[in-house]
Amino acid sequence: MKFIEKYDHPKNIRFDLFKESLKIANKRGLKTFVETGTARGKIKFFFIKKINWKDGMSTLMFAEFAKFTNGELHTCDISSNNIKNAKFFTKKLNKYISFYTEDSVSFLKKFPKKIDFLYLDSFDGHNVELASKHQLKEAKMAINKLTSNSLVVLDDKGSKTIYSLPFFIDNGFKIILETQQQVILSK
């Protein structure tokens, strides 16, 4: 998994947890990744697209992991602009990615497969109450698609996880690792 090291950037404060979660995913043979909230990069000077390391660039990392394992990434965002930008950054990996432009709750409700790795990062956390309620709705839609081998990563700990973290714990998940920004759970 040498590919992961290129994401070890000083501004990528989420790198260590991503690296650990992908190591665990590799050991468990996880192949079906689902991400809500696509890593979108940032636009400079109205047209130059640039990686936004503070974002964590999860979509890129998960896509590379999918290539590494011959797996698949399903990434959903309500913003067509975010999807467009993510497609730009991952164009060499598009064989391993399915993009969905829709609300993450309805996307998860309709998702037809079991989920090996669930990453919840939709809905900006500026309004903690609304963001946390939204992530709880996502958790409720995904819970029956997870297995005893699945990993769940919740982003923006504290500003989106107020309800989803206790929900997963109440449903038999345990915290494997956490940082100030994120938490990994599994049964």
C-alpha cells in the first residue's frame, strides 16, 4: 500500500486515521467502499482546480485503494459541482468509482449492496445540530447494509457525530480508533 504515502501532507490532518483505516480494510479484504460527501478539492482563480489537503482528499485515497484491491468506491454528493471536481481529480481511477449526485440519505436508502467500508462526511458541520441529525439519518439508512466485518468512519467528530456515534455504539459497534477529527468503528 505504498500509494497511501503520497497523501501524507502536512495539511492533511486526517491522514493518520485514513492510513490506519485502510490498513484494517486491507487486512479484512474490504472491497465495497461508500462515501457520502465527495472530496472536491478547491478552485483557484475561478478555473484552476487544486487539491485541498485540509479536506483529507478521501475520494482520491479510497479510489486508489479500490484500484489496489480491485474493489469499488461509490461516492455521493448533493452538489454536481463537487462531483464534477472529484471526477477531475480521479479521472485516472474512474474505472473503480461510481459517482452519485443526490442527497446522501436517499442514496444510502437505495444502495443495493452490502457496505464493507462506510465513510460519512456529507453536510457541512457549520450547524452542529442539523449536521448531526443528517449524519444520524445516514447511519440509520446504512446500518442494515453493514456486516460484522464492516468499518465505519465518521468525519468531523463533534460537529456531525453527536447522534450517529451513540447510534452506532448502541447497535453493537465499538470505537477502534479516534482522533480529534474522526472516529473508526466496527463490530
